Amino acid sequence: MLGVFWKDVRSELRTRYALNALIMFVVTTLSIILFSMAGETVGIDVLAGILWVVIFFSAMSGLSRTFVNEEERGTVMTLHLLTTPSAVFFGKLLVNLVLVLFLNVLIVVLYLLLINGFVVQSYDVFVLTLLLGSFGLASAATIIAAIVAKAHTKGTLYPVLSFPILLPLLMTVMNGTKLATAGASIAEAGGEFRILISYAVVVTSASYLLFDFVWKD
Amino acid sequence: MAWWKVGLGIWLTVVIVVALSFPIVEYPKHWYEFPIIPGLEDRARIIFFHVPAAWTTVVAFLVSLWYGARYLATKDPEADNKSSMSAGLGFTFAILATISGSIWAKFNWGSFWNWDPRETSIFMLLLIYGAYFALRSSIEVEDRRARLSSVYAIIAGLTVPFFIFIMPRVMTGLHPGSKGDVQGAGPVVQFRMAPNMLVVFFAALLGFTVLYVWLFSLSVRTSRVEAILRRRNHKVG
């Protein structure tokens, strides 16, 4: 499992293909938002929503690479021979999790710096929402990436398949972010956290159980 | 034609006639009079059609899920066929529930779409069905298509409870029975329905379910014949 993880990390650091593209994607998206909001005052609830729109689409543009790469390079067979499906699954999940966390830190830092109206009142709620949201996002994104890698129209299908699955998560994290900007305490946002945790656990365990069917061809 | 098909026709006709024709009065004295519900009046009649359609959507989705799981366990192509047929029917009923609810919402809540939690959930069901069909059409190898779409249906199905059962209870909504409704916001929708309305409601529910079973067996048999014909044409051509 860690072998799969380190292999992906090393090959990513060698080419920097996904990272560079993702960073540029985030910068582009944020500048479009800045241009469209120039001179306008936008309500903080809308800004909390837009933050997650940026995170969702950045994740969608990058996370499918984990499995699509293997399929395109023709290295699936090698992985089949060398490791067990569960090692592949958790390795890829870990890669995606690291990628999502990196992405979210980047987006949030830029967002806080660049967007004037976005002020977070309670950082503990905000960070916890972000962390739990990243777990859920990574777990759903991994299994969908594995499915999409076997289909024909990979690029367009990925957000289409992911969106309905991520919708409960997205609504909850948007709510959590709104609570964080309104200065809610951890206890007040407890319901949100419980939904996020159960979501991540349910999706991860179901993906793990079903991954064999996707992986073995 | 089997007896139960005729029976279903009569059953649903009676349900429709009763649901539409029984008068709604303030103080019901006879068994054929429905009590008035404040804020709903004559528009309360939608419950006899809209709710069963939404219910059938969920049943169809669960059946699709069940056969998807069956396929993964048995690798029987017939199970996959059933899964996709049930999904197709569920999609039809979901559209019916959405359209009927949306028209009703225009007259009761003032606009066609309000992002009420239940509207959000049916919207998500429509999205899941759409994504499911998009996935199916993008994979040509049959057993691969069956496997991947089953896996997708199961994972999507697991996220549905988050919507259908948690969201409407957590968020305030416009639907009768959701949080914020004056008639009580228990964890389960408490129908304050008159007994005669309940009878008609459950009759409609039963009728819709049997209708679904009929349509399901019909479409499964049609697709089986289609598959045989396709194979035969292949041999000739």
C-alpha cells in the first residue's frame, strides 16, 4: 500500500504533471472569480459556496489522474501482478487524500488572501470542516476515478458521475463553512461534522468492498 | 390477460375517481368526505398521485440496486438487465413525481422550484439516474459495463439515505411533515390524515407499486426478446 503511494508520489514529483496543471487551474479559476466580482460586494454566504465550487472543480480536474494514468501508460497489468487490490485501493486513496489536502490548503490560503469579503470567524470549525470534507472528497473521488478509468469518455464522465455522489458532502461542507464564517462553536457545528464523518466512513468502506469488481478485468 | 392486470386497471381507476371526486369539506359528516387541511385545501389531492410516484421511484431504485448486487455476486447477465430496466422505470417515475410536484409547487408555494430538501433529493436521484445511464452508454464491453454500473449504483445508493432521510429532517423545508412545519416535526412524517384519506392513499400506493411490478416484468421480457432478435439478425446478416 505504501509502495503504491510512494511510487505515485515519486512519479508525480518527477514529472510534476498533475501538480502544475492543478496549481494553474486554481489560479485561473480564482482570477476569473476576482474579475467577475471586481467592484462588487458579495455576501459571505455566497463566498462560502464559491469556495467549494472552486475546490470541487479543481478536484475533478486532477483526481481522476490516479487511475487514468495507469490505464493510459498501460501499467495496470504490472500493478495487477505486483500487488493486491486492497493495496492499490488504499495507496491511491492516500495519494488522492494528500493531493486534496494540498489543493485545499492552496485554495484556502489564496482565497483568504485575495477575496476581501471572506472572513472566517471561528477557525477551528473551518479547519475541521475542511479536513473532514477532504477525507470524504478523496474517498468518493478515488472509487469514481477507478470506474471512469475503464470507460470511454473519461474526462467528461468524471464530474458527471462524481457530482451526485458528492452532493450530500458538498451541501454539508458549504453549511459548515457558513457556520464558520458566522462564528459558530464546534458544538454548534457538531451535526455537520457527524454527517461528514459518517459520509467518509460509508463511502470508503463501500469503495473498499467493491473495488475488487472494478479492478479485476 | 391475467386476472390481476384487469384487477389493477379497475383498482387504479377507482383510486383516481375517488381521489379526484370526493368533496373536501370543513366538517366531514359522511365517509366520502375528506376533511380540509389548512393551507392545502383542494391541492391536498396531489398526495394520492405524487407521493406514490415518488415512492415507486425509490422502490425502483432499490430493485435496481438489489439486482446490481445480485449481478456482482452471480455474474448473471439477466440480473444486470433487470437492474438497468428497473433504473429506467425509476427514472420515468422520478420525472413524473418531479413534474407533478413542480406544477403543484407553483400553485401552493408560488414558484416551480424552491430547493426544498425533498426537491433537492429528487433532483439528486435524477442526477444519479442520469449519471448511471451516461456510464452505461460509455462502456461497450458487456460484462464490464454491468460490473461498473452495478458498483456505481451501489455507491450512489449509499449516499441517497443522507438525502432522503437526514436532510429533510435537519433542514427546514416546505413539504408537509418536514422540520418547521407547524403540524409537528417528528423524525418520521406524522400524517395527520383522516382515516378515509389514509385508505385511499395506501390504495394508491399499492396500485402504483403493482403497476411498477407489471411494467418491470414487461420491460424485462421485451428486452429479453430484443436480445434474442439481435442475436438472430447477427447470424443472418
